[in-house]
Amino acid sequence: MKKFIFSSILLSIGSGSVLASEDHHAVDASVIASQNANLEKNTAGKGFGPQSPRDLTKKVGQNMRSFSPAPHYQRMNLCNIHMHFNAEHKGGEFTRYAGHGDGHGFETGFQYSGHLSKAESTPLHHDVCHSEHGGLQAGSTIEVHYVHSSAQIRPGESLKACLSEADQNPQLRVEAQVFVLVNDPKAADFERLVEVGERNGYHQALHIPHHTGKPIQYAGSTTGPSYNEQGSPLQVTWSVRPRVMKVNAESVGHWCESNLFHEDHAHGVRNLVTNPQLLSQF
């Protein structure tokens, strides 16, 4: 596949940015059902591998495509960090459905199902990481994807940073962590959690959480709402932590103002993939 074609695919799935109407009109269940039906139709018999995101509590899958698991993330190069508004996956402490949303990946997904104190959930005086789809506030849930590549690369903007001139077909791994934003300056500092440096010769996110439960690992794909009705062709080893970490909302806003990935807002989410033919066995 030519480089510019492959890179354009990565740019599309990396941002997950399908424009939605600004009136934030919520669609009904039939729209999501129609998208799921189109996904099934458009992938049937075409050899697509297992897809993401998924319900992490359901381990049954019938997709027979297999690929070798990517190495541990500490033996790969971090290539990108981005976040989605609400969790794309369902499971652990993020099981509360946000609703059907606008049909394009916004105002849907899954939210923190735990409890916040009155102080933690007190609204900020302003949204953070604002975009045309709205911004984040105290109480908002985000799913952060620490994307790793087996290619010899440097961290950068979008998933195109995961490729190199010498390796256009690298192994990919995503370490995923769900956060809930709180109005508490003593909560975890998001800028520290996404701090980047070198460790043992690899580019790494130096402070990926290690105390949010044993990661749930499975074979899947890239995500983003541009794939609500189409299969993603890329193979990804996923590692999703089941517990949610509370993070200082203001620190998330500070990161959106300036970071090497040029990320300034939370992206939309892909519909949960439920067709067993598109899911791997754990």
C-alpha cells in the first residue's frame, strides 16, 4: 500500500473526528442500530480482523483472524497520546451509558459509574479543552490512549507518528486509561501522567498508571467514529485498565493548551462493537 494512502487512513482514525451538528441533537436508538447493521454488512466476508472498542465483561468472540500480540509497551516506542470524550470501552468502573449522542461519536460512550463528592463535581468557571462539540468539565469522563509502535519513531501528532520510512507496517499497542475530571487541585496531575521521556532506549510515557487494576488485554483494532459503519483494517493489541483515576480538571486544560501531540480537545467515540463475528476471544 502506498505511503500516502496508509498515512491518510491513520490520520482519519487517529483523530476520530467526524463533524457533528452544533445543536447537539441526540439521535434515537434506530440510528445506532442502523450503523451497527451497516458495519456488519460492510465487513461480512471481507476478512476484517477483530474490532474495537468492546464490552470488556463479555469474553466471547468469533473472529478467527489472528495476529501476534505486540510486545510489552516498555519495549516499544510511544508514538502518540490522545483522548476521547467518554470511554469508548465498557467495563470496570465505566459502565454508565452516556446515551446515543449525535450519531457521529459525540455525547455517547460510557461514563464513570462511581461517586464524586459535591466538591469534586462542582463545575469549573469555564470549560477546558473546548471544541465545536463542547468542552470538558468537572465530572467529565475521558479515555486516554497511549499508542505505541514497534517502529523506530519519535512521538508526534496523530497516528501517522507511529510509522517510519523504514516500517510502514509496525505492530501497534494501546495502553488505555479512563479518567474522571474533578474540581480538586490535589487530584492527580494530568500533565505528569502524560509526561514523555526516554527509558531504556525507548520513547515512553513515564507515568502511565500502574495502580488502576490489572489491564484487560485483547486483540482489536483502531477506533474512532469514522469506523461506525466501516471496519478498521489495522491490528492493535489493547491493554485497558479497569479502574478509573480521578484527575485535576484544570491540569487537563493546561495540557490541551500546549503539548507535543497538538491535541487540544477530546475526540468522539466509536460505537461499541457487539457483533461476535467482529470480536476476538480473550
